[in-house]
Amino acid sequence: MLPDSSTDSQEKDAPLREDIRLLGRLLGDTVRAQEGEDVFDLVEDIRQTSILFHKEDSVDSKQDLEDILNRLSTEQAVLVLRAFSYFLQFANIAEDQHHVRRTRFHEKIGSAPRDGSMESALMKAKEAGISDAVLKAFFETALVVPVLTAHPTEVRRKSTMRREADIAELLDKRDSGDWGPREISSIDNELCREVLTIWQTDLLRRTKLQIVDEIQNGLSYYDQTFLTELPNFYSSLENCLSELGMQVDGGSIKPFLRMGSWIGGDRDGNPFVTSDVLKATLRKQNAHILTHYLEETHRLGSELSLSTNVVHMSDALLELAESSPDHSPHRQGEPYRRAISGIYARLVATLTGFGSPAPARAPVGEAASYGSASEFLDDLDVIQKSLIENGSKLIADGRLKHLRRAVECFGFHLATLDLRQNSDMHERVVGELFSAVDSSIQYNEMDESERIEALVAELASGRPLLRPHWSYSEETQSELAILQAAAIAQKTYGETAITTAIISNTQSVSDLLELATLFKQVGMISPEGHSKINIVPLFETIPDLRNCVPIMDALLSIPEYKRLLVNRGGIQEVMLGYSDSNKDGGFVTSGWELYKAETGLIELFERHNVGLRLFHGRGGTVGRGGGPSYEAILAQPKGAVQGQIRVTEQGETISFKYSTPAIGRRNLESLAAATFEATLLTPDAAESVPPHFIEVMEELSADAFKAYRGLVYETEGFEDYFWGSTVINEIATLNIGSRPASRKKTRRVQDLRAIPWVFSWAQCRLMLPGWYGFGAAVETWLNKNPDTGLATLQEMNAKWPFFNTQLSNMDMVLAKSNIAIASRYAELVPDVQLRNNIFGTICNEWQSTINALLAISGSEQLLQENPLLKRSIRNRFAYLDPLNHIQVELLKKNREENSNPKVLRGIHIAINGIAAGLRNSG
């Protein structure tokens, strides 16, 4: 099962082709050994015919391929789907490994650091004359937080992903050593075992994911990447600052890049997230990080065998050793080891004190638990200072330094857990609380001004709204239990365990005041105006984005609310939702309304003298706000990144970015570097966008919105077309998340969650949410401005990062689309006239958008400026297109035979493979 290698003869990609050949050969050998020669020959015949078709693009080769695929039985189809799906996953592994290989090569030969690295960002700062004082101010207040969510777009099982991670490690091992034939053969045998294990592992989950599974899946990325690579990031950053002669607090950087999570705290639309789930999540996170500290502390003890007979040690270190329960005569002359034994014993007591089981490795004796992570860090500091004072800085800069960094980054909570709930829920709960204390208060019947007045009065009141022994509704009890659990969590694990509560569907000032009032009932907000929580509005639909500035203006004009921000650093966080705004208004309008919302918020917050921190709710695909993070952050309006940013990492994006340490480190660093550059290095030219650019964008957005809404919400029968021509029904039966696919049990697009909406369009290769409406908008603009219209758009592309990034993302999406394959899915719609009308409209807009994109960019073909990505996508098509063909045939069978389990399993495997081939799903 060898890939086509004739498409690229560049020497630098030879190792990539070699890795793909190797993994393809091992997969082919496994298929032959496990399924027989006939199945192997069938898979090879399809592969070679598909490659020939993509080379020649002839009618004969296309017919040959279709003839083979149409003859497949369901059992044969499933085997072919598995083989092609795994091959695409292996190609992903090889590509990721090649990125790591090329990065190491450039570092080895001393190439200029890549854009997106902190080294590059710091060099730019030095060239720009950024002073040490400015750098110090940045690092003291900076905050960069990737927030992991459990949004259901990761199709693969964790068992499969673990095997893939092992394959990546073996490829890395094979590549990095100067091995002889015997060693290479041994590594290849290990690879063969991993491939065989994957082939014999169920590709699909047989049961629906529970929240506890999502929590465990999220924690696995800490072991794979975060626990090691975040400390490594800070070590490299400090070394780089030192090498460049840039002084910041003696070379020590306060940890500004930290991890966040929604898993176990996001209740919006997920009734399974309860107070018990919240408590369990925090306990699991706590146990996970303490277990890591225990392991690292044990290893540190084995390393620090320094003897008092050889080297001096500080009095503080000797005192720490004396307080240890380790009284072994064999270690009397090794105070470091005795001190570390005491630290280990205290960590065990801390772990069990939090309610988790004791570790298998017992401590040498009993000790008091740590009251906080800072106490643990104080003990490690004693060891560090003693080592440095007595000539052992080199030792202190090893495992001990990384452990200290980990404690600074992760504390006893591991990751900051956000809470999220819909504003409608808060409204109902507050209404019930008011009614309980005074039955004459009809909160739900109040207008907005009356609600604000009542809530502001309640925030300043010393009385509680909660009535003891009152029988509240089950819904209200559940919400109050969550908030009470959050208050206890802050006391138990520290205030950084939970810092933020997000309000979905924020549409008014009272939405924020309601949540503030609820937190007051559990002591997280006081009548004096002290707050232990960030209350964050989430604006996600087009109307909400347009209204966010007046809403925040009115909110920040309320003294009682503004007072809450004082002890939160004077910063108000605002979350902007990319997914629902796209589903609501299309790609062009969503992007433009988000941009305008940001610029409006920047001006507003400056006027109110309040700091703005934006939280970007981006999905994995362009249709949900995805795309390269580094470029996206740099394309923000000036002032949108004020040294602080939070960004969601969702679904399959998490595994693509953070499954392997090197790739994970690269992505973490890109977020930090982009935040640094956007804050300190934004060119003066970006301060003001030319007014005519704004005017043109307004027109483009209005026309794109009209085209998009006209298709999705105003075309009669569109919902029938969508449900008939995509795998939306079948996606709903995939066991990939704990949340329902729709908010309500209807077929309406507005009730569908953004994830399955985008996921479905990706599977049928249309990618409609990532481009639809742009072609119509450009065509209208050019008709109005035949002489200068195109030149203006070309100028915008050349000079405006926002517009350039929008076009670049569309370029990538369209390159992955395939209108011929999409037509096969359209044929699934039984109403011939309906499918011809709607698919014809989509086809015309698809071609119009491509024509517009090429004309504006001056390119002759898609991805002309990104040949590496173009080659990667093109080489996948020969393996991807047969998956689509088989999926369509299985969809026909499934709908005719009323959910045949074998057929449905085949469809699910195809979904897996197509998602792997596209490298994103939803």
C-alpha cells in the first residue's frame, strides 16, 4: 500500500515520503496477514485505480474506479474503509513528524527562527527597540490561556490515539538515531506490532461518551504534552532572553501561559454536568497533578545524592531535612534526599487529604499535608537556593527547575475550570429566588430597566435571597448546587481552580447582573463589591454581536457592577462566539461582525477606563472560526490583544495540536508569540484601517449575508435538502460526546448546534459554512464598481491583515472541497426538483467564490501561495475520494434498509476516515 511519490521530488521531503511508504507497507502487510490475499488485492486495486484517476482525470479511469467500488459488499466496504482510514491517519502522523524533523534541521544549521516562535518574536522586539521595562511590564501582566473543551468533534477513540502516539514516537526514534540495520529492523518490528494492534482494535466507540470519559480524555493531554512542555517553554524563553541580553526580573518569567478547561464545567445544553460532576472533575484534576508531583519528587530524590562530606548545604536545607520523617542511617549524610523524602510524605498526605487514594509507593513516614501549592513551592525553593549557594546551579536547573515551574503553572488544581450556563437558566433561577422571598415580585414580568434596578439593589443588600428549608424546584436546586460547589472548590483548591463563569446567549445587562446576584448567594460576591469570579458575557449570534457594545456600555455605567471589577484587576473579559455567528449569518458576515464588535469594544473600554480581555470561542474548522492561530491573532484589530487572550481548543483540534510533545510545544508557543507581537509590535499603519476599506467590507458583508440567509433560511425545502444530502442523521448516532446534537428536537437549522452543522458539510466535501456568500458579494460589488472594484479588493488583500486572513482561510477550505463528490451526496435527496434547484445554486456560488478569490489574490489556482499544504491535500484525494464514494452507497443502503447495524457501522468508519483525511471535522 504505497503512496504516489511522483508528485514531489524535492529532497527535503524525501524522509516524509519514506515514512509514508514504510507505514503504508506495514499496513498492507497487516491487511494481507489478517484478512487474506483477496482483501489485500482489492484494497490495492482501489488504491492504484484511484491514484491513476487523480493523475489522468479521465472518464475511463473514473469509470473503472466506480465499477470496483460499486461491486463491494457491505463486509468488503467496511474493510476497505478501515484500510483507507488508517492510511490517512498514518499520513497525518508522518506529516507531523516531518514538521518536527524540519524544525530540528533548521535549528541545527542555525536558520533564522520561524515566525510563530518566541525566539522570533523577541528578536523582532529587540530590533524594534522595545525596552526592558516594556518587556517586564508585558510579562508581569500577560495572560495566554488555551481552554480545552469537550465539544464533540473528535471521532477517534482514545485507544487508537494512544497507538498512534506510540507510532509517532517510534518514527521519531527511527529518525533521530544513527542506527544500524539491526536496530532499524527492531524499530520496524515495534512499528509492525503497533499497526497490528491498531488493526485489531475497534475503530469506533460502541457506547456513548460520558462526561467522566471526556474528563479522562482531557487529562491525557497533560501527560502527553502540557506537564513537560509548559516548563520547557519557560526554560527556553528565559534562555532566549538571556542570550539576547534582554533583562526581565533577573531572568525569571512569571507563568503567563496557562491551561484552562470547560470539561466538567460547561452546563450549556448539557444536563449531565451537575455539581457532583464538577466536584469529581476538580478532584480528578487535583489527583492527576499531585500524582505527577509525587513521581517527579521521587525521581528528584534519586538524583540528589549530594553528601555533606563533599559539599556545603544551607541551614534552611538542613532544617528541612531534620523535619523529615526519613531517619534512615543510610541517608544521614544526604540531607537533600531526606528533605525530599519529607516533601514526598507531605504530598502523599495532601493527596489523601483531598480524598484520593494513596499512591502505590508509600512514604517513609507520616507528615503534615500542604495547605497550598505555595507551601510546596517554598520547600522546593529551599532546595534550589541551597544548591545555587553552594555551586550546584547546574543541578538546580535540571529536574528541580522543571518541577518548580510545573508547580507555578499547575498549582494543586492543574487547570482553571470555567463554568458556563445559558442566560435563560439564570433568569428562571433568579425569578424563583425573588418569588420565594416575596411572592408579589414577578421578576419574569419586569421590563429590562426594572430588572436592572432590582438586581443592583440586591447586589448591595446585606440580606440573602436564599431561604433556608425552602423547597425550590429541581432546576433551581441543581444550579445553586453548582455555584455552591464552585465556592467550596475555591476554598479547597485555591481561587485559581475556578475563576470564570460564562453566560451563553447574553442579550441584556440583566443577564450579567443575574449571575452576579446568584454568586452573591454563595459568598463569591460580597455586598461591599468584592468578587472572586470573572463574570463573562458570550455574544454569539449576529444580532448579539451587533448589540454587544451598547450592552457593555450600559453595564460598565453601573457603579455597583464596575466596583466588582476593581479587585479583578480592573479587567472585564468578553467572549465572542464564532460558531453560531457563522451558522446565523455565514462566513463573511460572521467574520466582519466579530471584527466590528472587537473594535467597538476596544473604544468603549478605553472610554470607561476598563481593561479588555477577549475570549475567542473558535472551533477547529474555518466554518467555526478555525484556521492558523498565529495569523488569526495578528489579524485582530489594534488594541484587541492587550497582553491577554483566551482561546478555545475544541474536539479534534486538541489531538491534532497537542497529542505529541514537539507539535504541542510549537502550538503553545505560537499562541504566546502571537499575543506578544500583537501587543508590542503592531505596526503603526494598523492603528487605523482606511475608511474606504470599512465601507467596502460593509457592502460585501451585507450582500454575502443576503446570499447566505437566502439559501439557508429562506429557500423553501432547504432543511429537507440538508438532512437528505448530508450525514447529519448518522452523525447524531456517533458516540463522540455527551451533549445532544440539537438544542431542541426539531429539524430547523437554527436549533441545530454549530458542530454537527459544520461537520456535515465537511463530510460531503462542500465545506459550505466556510465560504458561501463571498462569490455573490464580490460579483455585486464588481457590477457596481466595474472600473476600480477589483483593484480595491486587491489593495485590501495586500494591506489589511483581517481581509487577507479571511481570504487565506477560504482558500484552504475551497481546496478541500470537491463539487463532483458533493453532487453524489445531493443525489441522496429524493425530491429531484428540490435537489437540482438547491445544488445548482450551491454550485454556481462555489464557482463564483473560487473565481473571486483567484482574481483578488492574483493566483491561477487555489493554494498557489502555500504549495506544501496544496501538495498535502492533493496527495490525500486518492485515498479520500473512495471513502466518500463508499459512504454515499452505504447511506443509500442505510436509508433503504432502515438502519442496518453493519451498514451504519460502515458509515461511521467512513466519517472517521474522511475527518482524518481532511484533518478536521467540526
